[in-house]
Amino acid sequence: KINNHFETSVHGLFLVGDCSGVTHSLSQAAASGLYVGKYLSHI
């Protein structure tokens, strides 16, 4: 299970792309990676 920022219940462990279970295409997987990268650059 992941939160709105693709972070798991293990602090600092993020699931992005195809392994997140949320994305359904290559473009969505890439976008989730960009989203998490941007999120991590601001925390």
C-alpha cells in the first residue's frame, strides 16, 4: 500500500512506475517517477 506520494509504510521507500500498481502505461510510469523525484527534491 502506498500513499499519495508513492511512499510505502516503510519510511523513505517509494514504489514508482510499474511496480506501484497504480500506473497502466509507460507514460504514466514515467510521470510517476518525475512526480516522486520532484517531491523528494522539496523535502
